Amino acid sequence: MENLKEKLIVTESPHIRDGNTTGGIMLDVIIALMPALIAGVFVFGYRAAALAVVCVGACVFFEWAWCKIVKKQVSIGDFSAAVTGLLLAMNLPVTMPFWMAIVGSLFAIVIVKQFFGGIGHNFMNPALAARAFLLTSWAQAMTTWVQPFTKVAFFSNADAVSHATPLAQLAQNVDTVSQATSASDAAVAELPSYLDLFLGTTGGCIGEVSALAILIGAVYLICKRVISIKIPAAYILTVAALTFVFGGNDGLFSGDALYHVLSGGLMLGAFFMATDYVTTPYTPNGQIVFGIGCGILTAVIRLWGGYPEGVSYSILLMNVATPLIDKYTAPKRFGVVKEKKGDKKNA
Amino acid sequence: MSKINANFNLNKRRKIFGKTEVFTFKGGIHPDDMKGSTETKAIVDIEAPAELVFPLQQHIGAPAVPCVEVGQRVLMGQKIAEAGGFVSANIHSSVSGTVKAIEQRLHPSGTKVQSIVIENDGLNEVSDELIPLDEETVSPQEIIERVKAAGIVGMGGATFPTHVKLSPPADKKIDYVIINGAECEPYLTSDHRAMLETTDEVVRGLRLILKALAIKDGYIAVETNKQDAIAKLKSCVQSDADYNIKIVAVKTKYPQGSEKHLIKAVTGRSVPPGKLPMDVGVVVNNIDTCAAVARAVIQGKPLIRRIVTVSGDCIAEPLNFRVPIGTPFSHLVEKCGGFSKTAAKLIMGGPMMGVALSSVDVPVIKGSSGLLAFSEEMAKTQQTASCLRCGKCVSGCPMNLLPNVIKEAVCADDLEKLTKLNLGDCIQCGSCSYVCPAEQNPLQYVRTGKAKLARQEVKA
Ligand code: SF4
Ligand code: SF4
């Protein structure tokens, strides 16, 4: 017959695919991170953009170099290294020296990701692990926050004005409140408003300043079915509930849940890091367990731990628990019904 | 499972905000339905070509045994091969003509199968082997006998002989018949058109099936993307003292038409692993099968034609045909105006569960719901990459399996682990492979895994 290939393709079903690829998904994540990056650049200036370029470039380069060295297929085409770089930049203060960012990228790609076999095999989120690594190595540089809208010099952070993050302020307030009511009132007045937190005119890491910008990206990812709402929703609601119940100065149920939800890396972590495919559970129920676990850890660290911020460590800890969660949350076999339950319904 | 339980679930189908609640199951996927090019096109009757091929294996079970000889003249509707056992089916000639040969011919499955070749004399002389029966006075036994005589099998693709479904063992009490109008495979519209154009036959067929099973409750389940069919069916059924027939809207989702999932959606009953629908008191039949039952009983027509959707990006004018069984697919392609661009893959059935053909010169058989012609572009899959552990295959699997873990276990040759992963539950729906962004093709590994386990069993 005309227009018929001599040798037809004979493969087993299914014969069609939904067209999603690893690269496409990673590209969507990059697109979704753009609003947060733009907000970061708006608040902190062009150095934020430069830092992002450095991190992405370094991560892609290390991925390429590693593949060349161990002679395996170069995998930078799937954009996963670029995503790691971008996420790492989002988790750095704008004053971070470039060389430290490059060391962080090296750690993320080579130690956390490639040592374990590359994409799909690492058990911790590379960007977050690198953040934790940088925090222990150069705590000073990692916790130098600048006042928003101050000019930051490109290569030196000498003139950076140290500025507490909203969460650090909140922690301080809780500590001082019992001593002098009037003094703490004054301090509370200085806390950024909800609107500031939402729009992003506060101190913090590059990517975490604006909840609004993060939400825009999150909605994009959810609409494109790249991520499901399960983990972020479970995470954020758990943090909100726990900080509301235990986070207040006037006994139980007086905490400022909204403040906790909007400030710090929670939004960024919940939507972009706790949803990383590789390091989170693949079972639908496991994803909810993961979100709740992250939420509990974050709330505990924020309320009772030594750090004002606990998102990174919470997610990393839950990353480690992921295989266990998967094991115990495998979906129930189709068609198996508990007879007892059915009978109760009948009654 | 008790009757009360089922009633509880059925009563749940209440109205919410004036809209009928739509039922479904958990999991599954949402492929583009691609039905637009044929769903509004009326069925076109096709003339039989000069030569027709009837493979003796067109159904699940034993192959049929020829009952004609080479050189013998046969009439349209005449039995040419006899069921080779209880689970088997008669085969009838779809034209009048001469038996040219009984020989090995290429079957859609890709292997050569003993087949009866008939030369069409173009006279369309009809055999009167089966006489029309009165649908009011016909007895259940007579219906089952007729369904068997007419060679009716499941026409959705599974091709299980229908008379077997209608003769459940005495200890299995049947409560419901569900007619499967889900047609959840993309591209296919043959059932959709049958519901619209042969509504009366579908409904009467259902009444006959209910009669054969001596029960009252029948459902026709249709996916919500076929609202016109739902409306048409609703206007044609009226429940009366004898039969209680309802049209049920089920969610448009793949694989809604899988027997187990349709039963779950419609009745709330769960078919346990390894069990059959009849174990939970349900019999499921395909739309065209149901209409075939009506034609066999009321008009005395054996199963010699079926509706076939011809579609895909290489078909010049996609159409729905009523085709004499035994017609080569190449004949259908010609009637569609040929291939508009180079076809690289031909599929019999739907794109999710259909069979890739190795040649266009194989015959339409009883289970051929469609022919799809895909270009190289459409047929190609992306490169395999590392599993991302994204869980899309897990949340998409309608049987709640762990396709990614199965693949790992197969690759690691971990048979012990494999035995715990319930590979036998897999219904081969292909959802896992469809959604996988890393092109892992987990279904292929499920197949390999099953073979490995079977081999181990043989050894043990
Ligand atoms: S494992 Fe089997 S049942 Fe599950 S999605 Fe894949 S093909 Fe379908
Ligand atoms: S869908 Fe593919 S990539 Fe995702 S978990 Fe399943 S096998 Fe792995």
C-alpha cells in the first residue's frame, strides 16, 4: 500500500505517551521559580541575579565535568542540575561570596547527587544538603542578612547592614516578652507586617522573601500537574496548626500561625523542596505523611529549637526517612475489602 | 458480599445540586480522548472485498474446528467452523461464496493461524440457519443457546465467549448486568456510535441478557464525555415491571472501562484479586456484544459484522465502519482515502491496550474495535532516563500496584520481592508506561516479571 512503511513498528502496548519528560518537568520548575527570583532581585538588587547565574552555571558545569570524568552520558540536558543550582541560590543570603556559592554547588552536585549515582538515586535534596553544608562551614556568611533595598556591593559584603530575619525577631520577642511588656511591645511593632511578608519586602534568603511570588510559581506547577498539592498542603497546615496551638505567649491557642506560614523558607521549602520527586515518597499516602512530618519538625525547631528557622533541616531529615515511609504506605491492593467495615455500613 | 451492601452503594447515587453524581474509582489517568475526528461520523456500511479470511482463533479459549470443505459453497451467515469446546465460539461466513482454502494465514497477533479463506461471489445470499425468535416468549435457555450458536464473544477486545458469561455456575448468584459503554480508550468511537445508532438493539439486547440470567437489574454505564449517548439511551429505556434498567454516568477517565473498575464505580462492589465479576454477582458485557445478542435472537443473525473505528494521524478521512468480519484492514484504509502520510505503526484496538500489527493485510476479527495508523512521529517514544521516583506510575495505577518497584525488582532479578508485588493483579492497562516521564515503560517489566515468576514455578 502507498504511504506505508515497509517494516512496521511492532511494540507492545501502550502505544502512546503523555509527552512529559524529565527535562520538561525540570524546565517547568525553573519557570515556576522565576517569580521568586524576580522578587529577590527586586528586593536585594542585581547581585541576587548574579548569584543565581553563578550557582546554576557552577552546578551545570560540575554535572557535565563529573559525567565526563566517570565517562557516563552527559545528563545536563534534563535541566536537573540547573534546578539544583537555582534552588541553591534561592537558599542563600544575597551577600554570600561567589566562591562559597561555587563550593556549595560542587557539594550539591558531586557529593550529594553524583556520588549516589545521579538523578533518581540521591536520597537527600542536593540544594538543601548544600545549604546545610554551607551553614555549618561558613555560618557567619550564611546568616548575614541585609536590610531590603540597600545596595549590596558585588564582591564585598563589608558594607552589608546586618538585619535580623522576621523569624529571628519573632523568636527574640517571645524571649523578652516575659521580662518587660512595654519593651516587647516596641519590638513587636517593628516586626514586618503580614503584607510585607506576603509581598516580600523583608529580610531573608533570596528566594524566600515573597510568599506571593512563590505562590504564583506553585500554582503554575500544580496546574501543570508537575507537583501535587498533597505535600505542601500537609506541610503548611501542620506548621500553621502547631504554631497556633503552641507558639503563643498567652498560653495555648494564641500563636501567630499566619506569621509562621508567611515568613522564612516555609513557602519555598513546602512548594519547591519538599516536592522534589527523587527525595520524597512516591506513594500518595506517603506524601501526606511526609508533609506532616516536615511540618512537625519545622514547628518543633522554630518553637523550641536553637534555630529560628527549621525548614531545611526538617526536609532533609524527612528525606532520610522517605524509603521507610514508602515501605509502610504502599497503596492497598485493589479489590481487597475489609468485610467488617462493609458490614457496619450496612447496618 | 451481601445484597444489602450493594443496595447501600446504589442508593448513594443521589442528586447533588441537581446534577446526577458521577461514579468512578481511585487512580487512573486522563489521556486526551482524541475522539473528535470520528465521534460525530455515522457508521458507514462497507461492502465485503473479493477475499475474506476467517482465523479459527478469534476468541479466548479453544480454536474453532472447520465444518466446511475446500471448494464448498457457503452462504452469508452459514457456520463455517464449530466451537472447539465450551469456552470457544462458532464462526460464520460474512459473505456468500466458495471456500478457497483452509490454511495458515497471518493473524492480527502477528503469528500464522489456521484460517478459512472464502472467495466472495458478491451475491450476498443469506443462510437461514438461525430463525428469528420471539423476544417475548423466548426462554432463558433458548437465549443462551442462540448466543452460543451465533458465535457471540466479548467485542470490546477481550473476546471471551458470551454464552459462558451467561451460564454462571449454580452457586454464583448474579444480581446485576452492566453494559460497558465507557469506551475509555482514546480514538475509539465504535461503541459510542453503536449507542447512538443502534440504541434500540442495545436496550433490547440488555433485556434479553437479563432474561437469560433471570434477573431484573441492568445498568448501561457511559462515560460523561458521551452526553449525547447518555441522553439517547435515557430516552429509549423505560423500566417496567419486568426489568429495571438504568443509565449510569461514569467519570471520563482511563481505564474506566476495565471490568473491575466499572463494577466498582457502578455498584461499589470490589472484585477481589484473582476473582471474576461473577464472584461478586455481576456480569459485564460490551455495547456491541449486547446489540449482537439482540440481532441473534430477534433477527436470527449470527455475529458476522462489527463496528470498527479507523483513525490516527495518518488516516486521510477517519471513519466508523460496519465491517464484515474477515475483511482485511487494508480494505478499510482504502475506504478512508488511504494514508495521508507515511504510517509507521498500525494498531488494532485502542492506543493503550491494542495490538501493533506487523502487516495491514490481516483480517478484522470479532475483537477488532479499531484500526489506528500512526506516523513515525506519533509512534516514537522518548529516550529512557533514570527513574525519578516521581510516583506518577503509582498514583496512576488503577490496581494500586507499585510499577516502579516492580521494575526495580525485575532488573535486580529479585524473585522473592517480586512474589510480594502482586504482579498477577496487573490488568495491562498501560497507565504506568503512559505517564512515566523517564520512559521507564514499567508495564514491560511487569510482563517480564510475570514470565520470570512463571518460569520459577515450573522449576519448583
Ligand atoms: S502496573 Fe499494570 S495495572 Fe498498574 S498501571 Fe501498569 S499496566 Fe496498569
Ligand atoms: S512514573 Fe516513571 S519515573 Fe516516575 S516513579 Fe514511575 S517509573 Fe519512576
